[in-house]
Amino acid sequence: MQSKISSFFKPSASVAPKSPIFNGHGQDDELTIWEKKEHRFFNTYTRRAQKSHSASETLKKSICDNWCFKPESKASVRPINNKKKRSYAQFHLDLGQSDFNLHTCSACGINYAPGERDDEKAHKAFHKDYTHGIPFKGWCNERLVPMPCTEGGRIILVLDCDPPVYKKKVEEVVKMMEIELGSGWTFHKSCKVYLFISSRRIAGCLIAEPIKQAFKLSSRSEDGGFHGTSIKKIESQKSATLQFGVIGLKREVNKKAPSFACSVALDGNLGAIICEREAVPAVCGIRAIWVTPSNRRKHIASQLLDAMRKSFCMGFVLERSQLAFSQPTSAGKKLAFRYFGTRSFLVYKTNNLDS
């Protein structure tokens, strides 16, 4: 069996043996020469087509470009234009200060922040309304009070039965008045309001209410206090001392207790004033009167008082002795002195009624 297999792999005699690769002289045979000439390998390189990115890949790339911090090249930096106006902002720490970065206007009393455009604009508008009066375009059905001389203006009467637009305008004026007169007591629904209109602005306002009695202002309040002791009397008491070296002789002064039978202190929203104890009848109480600062000393307050006297009660004109002022300020006292012609005018205590 083994001999058969070996004979199968033995080369037959018909097959000629292959020639050696190299001849005796060390030269290549024909097969080697043919392989060198014909079998050559050439590498060819071609450019591939650009791959199209999908929508998701494009979105990822844009997000990456936006969120990645890349240093800008020098060529992308733009030169600064010196002609362009720069805006600077100043920051402060607000820790709850009452007057933090605020300025109080001495004329209108409003607080605003200097340098802030919105605050300065709001202060300018409010200051103009306070100084010259609230703008007023007019109403279709105005209740005019006929007056002989109002110097180019007119006086309008506003009652509680008027439309809400009228009342809203009155509330704006009352807020301006309360800057000087105090808030919470100036107006209620039973009052009659007189508005002085000039140059399409409300230049003055008078608020009146019906009353039944008042008190005559005592002259002692003008002398030197509640007890009627003036400065001149105190100086005369000091000078009533004779000095002889170390010994001083002083005249004894009989001190009298103040009499409460003829005077009483009337407390109100604007302070305490001294008036007589006995009440007298009165018809109209002047609760508040106010004129814008730029229109003062133009007799607007006197014209409002005259208009109130003629229209407060239908059918007749009130006498000046039938009028009474609420607790007046120093400016109100001067007005009353000039209008009534006496220092002993009538005063009354206002009641804080709900509006």
C-alpha cells in the first residue's frame, strides 16, 4: 500500500525538470526577467466625494461651536472707534437706606435719584404740575361761578353729585394740597370744591363745608403764648432789679394764675390755637385753601373766597362774619388778616369724616 502511494507522488519521466533559477554565471533566468518586466504594481489615488452631513449632525456641530470657547484670532478683532459715544453705568448697594441715592426737592418735596433718566423725568413733570398747576383741558358741562374779575381765568364749582371724572380731577388737586397741609383730613364728600382755572391749569383750590358754630380767635395767641406773657413783659421783670455791690434788691412781682374763663386751646390737624370759649353761629367753614407757588400774590385766594360767598348758599351772599377758617397755618393767618381786616376772625375744628 505504501509503495503505491509513493509511486503516485513520484514525478513521471515525461515531465522535464525545471531549470534552476540562477545559471552558473549568477544571471537571472528568463522567468525572472519576464516577471520584472511585466509584473509591475501601480498605486492610483483618487479624491473621494464629500460626505453629506445629516440634520442631526449639523445641529450638534452648531451647538458645539456656540458653546465651545474658542480664542479669537487677531484678524477678527475690530479696532475701537473713538468717535462712538460710550455709555457707563454706576452700580450701588441698596441695603435699605431711607435716603439711598436720593435727593429731596425743596420746592415740591419729592424724592428722586439724580442721574437716573426715569426719576429725573418724573420729577420734572411732577414739579411743573405742583408749581404751575395740574393740566386741565376743560369739561363739557362746567358749573361756572360768575365773577366780575378773574384776570383771564374762571372758577368752577364741583359737588359730590358730579360725574366720576370730575371727582378724579379733584382728588389729584387734593394730593397736591396735602403736600403742604397734611394728609387725611382735607376733603370729604360733603364738601364743595372751587377750582380756579388759568392757562389751562388748576392754579388754586378752595374746599368749603357747612358748619353751625365757630370760635373767635383770641388776640393772646399773637402776643406771646397761651398765658399771654409777652417778651417785653419778661424783659421788664428782669430789669426790675437794683444792684448795690454784692447786695441786690429785687421787686416782688405778684404772679397771677392764667384765666381759663375767657379762652380755650383749640387743637387740630395743624396745631393748637387759642380762641374764646364762647361759640358764635357760623354758616360756612373754609376747610382748606391753596394756590400753586407760581400763582401766589395774584389775589387768586381772595377771588376764591368771594366766589364761595356768592355760591355757597343759593339765593343770598354770605357775610364775611359768617365764614370761619380751620386751624390756619402762618400763610393762612396772613390771608385771613387781609381778607377779614381783623386779627380776631372765626376758627373752627374740622372733623375727620370718611370721604
